[in-house]
Amino acid sequence: MLVLSYLGLLALVPLLTVSDSEYVRWHAKNGLVLTVGGSIAASIVSYFPRFISWMQWPIWLAVLVLAIASIFRSLEGVRLRIPLVSDVADKL
């Protein structure tokens, strides 16, 4: 379930099915906010003219790297706090 938490919209599976583990729910919320936030940021940047729209690829790369790092840290039993993402996820 921890791996599913950071695989895009598959984060909904542990979020909706696991009710007894606050640890899994925390990671599911972070994974969901990371995916949705990255999608929104990349979408906003893609509407700009050509000289800025290339920035959507580094955004997706950053989301991918953060998701992979979060998967490994969660399997170690550590909560990786991503500054803006974790703050938003804590409010959910």
C-alpha cells in the first residue's frame, strides 16, 4: 500500500481502503497531493508561450524523483516531508 501511495491516482486505493493505519493514510495523502499539485503546476506552465512551456518537463521530473524518494523512505519507515506538499496534505 505504501508503494501505491506514490503512483499517481492509485493513491486513492490506500486512502479509501486502509482505515486502521495512520502511517499509510499519511503517505497516501502526500502522494495524492504530490501528483495533483505536479499536474496543476505543469498544466499552468504549458499554457505560457513557447519559451516558458518547456518548464513542464522539469516539473514532471521533480515529481517523479520525489515520488521515488518517498517510496524508498516510506518502506524504511520514515516520513519524507516535502515542504509545500506535506503542509497541504496535513490539512486534508
